[in-house]
Amino acid sequence: MFPVPRSFRNRRPTDLQEIIDGQAHGLPSSPITCFAEVSGLASDVERALRHNQTAEVRETMSQLGYMILVSATRSHVFMSNALALKYPGFCLRCQKRRRCQCKQTDRLPAVELIGQPAPHLVRYSLLTWQGRLHRLYYAANRKNGLVVTWGRLMAEIGEAWREIGRRGSPNQADHYPLHNEFADVFAWWLALVNLLDLTAEELIYEVYSARANSSRHQA
């Protein structure tokens, strides 16, 4: 386990995309090729789960979360925006699904989220998103179990892959469904992270740190 430095802690998913994009050299530049690695890593997670290989599960989950963010960047998707668009039915501040006493800016989504960051609406950190999704869905996911949750993740990966392949040049009309699919993929990865009692921030930092150390040794 790697201690997460202050510079990496409590950052938004989109902030983490920007941080890791600086070291993404050597990874596929094509969105669909990059996402193929996501699919392969998800299969590796399933094998590790099936054989009860705890260390391997953690390692592959780390790589999977990292590559989902890299793939989102390659596809011009801001993950913070994507998550905000995906969960419009509740206030992120108080969790109420209808009326609440929070400011209107805390209720999601807004069309302006597509294609550019909107810090006043998508300022929630990865740690906050993990906690919110834990409170909303952990009980149901625990009842379904790891295998079913992994199956949902694979189904969403398949849908996102088809959307990436279908999409031509990025434009407003077809960018929304891509944000939606990436939000599904990342949310189900977070569901697995919660069921495994892991911390998403730590998992992504482990890959980031390992790649940074490797680059230093090669220099």
C-alpha cells in the first residue's frame, strides 16, 4: 500500500485525469485501443476474484481504475462532469432526491457540463463520490455480491466500447451518451472498490506512483 501524498488527496476525478495524463506516454492514444485495455483488465479482475487472489485483485483493480481515467481523457470525457450528469435525481450535498434546502447549484445536472469543466457544479472529490455511491448502493450491491457487480461492470464496459466505436468526430450531439457510458463504467468500478473495502484514491495513486518510479529509473 502506498501513502497518498497531499497533492493527490481529495482531488476531483477530472483533476486526477489531468495529473495522470502527464505520464500517459507509452499508452495507446486511440480511444478504442485504450479502452480495449480496460476490457482486458476487467477480465483479469474476474480471474483474480475467482481464485481469491487478494494481492492480484488489488493490483488489477488499481490498473483498471487508472486506465478508465486514461481512456476517458483519450475520449475527451471529463469524469467529474460525467458522474454529475449521470446522477441528476439527488442533491450531492444532502442526498435528498427531491426538494432540499441546499442552493440550486448543488442540484444536478446542467447542459453546460458537457465538454468543459464546470467547477461550481462538479467540485466533488473522488473520495466524496465513492462515499456517496457507497451510501446509495452499497447495501444492494452487497446483497447481489461481487460476481453480479463485476458482471454489471463488464456490461457497462461493453456498452461504452460500442459507443466509442460508433462515435465519429466529437460533437455535442453524440458526446452526451459517451459521458453517460463512462459514468456507468466508473460508477460500477467504484461499486467493486466499495465491496472490496478499498479506497479508490489509493488504488489509482498506486499505479501513478509505480509509473512515476519506472520513468525515473529509465531516465
